[in-house]
Amino acid sequence: MHSKNTVCLWFDGDALEAAQFYAATFADSEVGRILRAPADYPSGKEGDVLTVEFTVLGIPCLGLNGGPVFKHSEAFSFQVTTEDQAETDRLWNAIVGQGGQESACGWCKDRWGISWQITPRALTDAIHDPDPAAAKRAFLRMMDMGKIDIAAIEAARRGS
């Protein structure tokens, strides 16, 4: 990984597990270099994973095993655009089904507390509809959802 700008995500000892999950779940994602401690240190032992370089959907990231001090919040999230309901379902179910939790309006958290917005392109298109009434109907329908249901969004957009 040779990017000047890298997202650093703090984990409590399981950065490698998270990176492997992301690489297996998302296209254009992979695990890169793993830095292991060359000696014992106050909170760990020689050979423990200190950092993991990985990409998520082409975005360079660094997983730092910094301990339990800092927690993830919704103030940072990955927004993933999906092309259809099958892709939306697959990603949502992978995140939520592996110890994550559902939230509202297409948001969910993985088991490490990282927030994800699983956002079908159809939702974005509907909310940007040039007809303000259609956009409002789609927006209001989204407000009642956890995982986004594209058919329901399109029906709301049409007014049916």
C-alpha cells in the first residue's frame, strides 16, 4: 500500500480478522502487509499483529490493534453503492449476519462497530428525482426501512 492518504481504523486485537472479513465480503478488497511486534511490549507479545494494511472497495486502510480505549461511531462510515436488491441483500446480510447489527435507512454496523451504509443506486436516484413529490415519497419510505427494499422505494417514487 503506497497511498498518501489511508483510513486508519482502530481495533482491539482483531484487525487481521476484520481485514480478512472485508476482503472476503467486498469486491476490490484485499489484505496486504501485516506488521507483527518484533519484541514483547507492555500490552502484547512478540509476534502479535500490530497493524494490517488492507483495502476495502479500493480504499486503502490500516487496521491498528490499539486496544479497547477508542470505539468506532457512526461519525465515520463506509457508504457502499449497490446495483440491485441481490447485491444489497448479500452485503447487508454478510455484515449483520456475522455479529453486526441493523440500523435505519440502510445503515448497519459490523461486529467491530464500523458503520456501513448499504445504499442501492435506485434509492439515490429516487431521492434525486426531479419531481419533488416523487423524491419526497421515496425519502419518506426510506425513513421506515432498515435494509433498503428497492421495489418499495420504486413504488413510492411512482406513487403506488
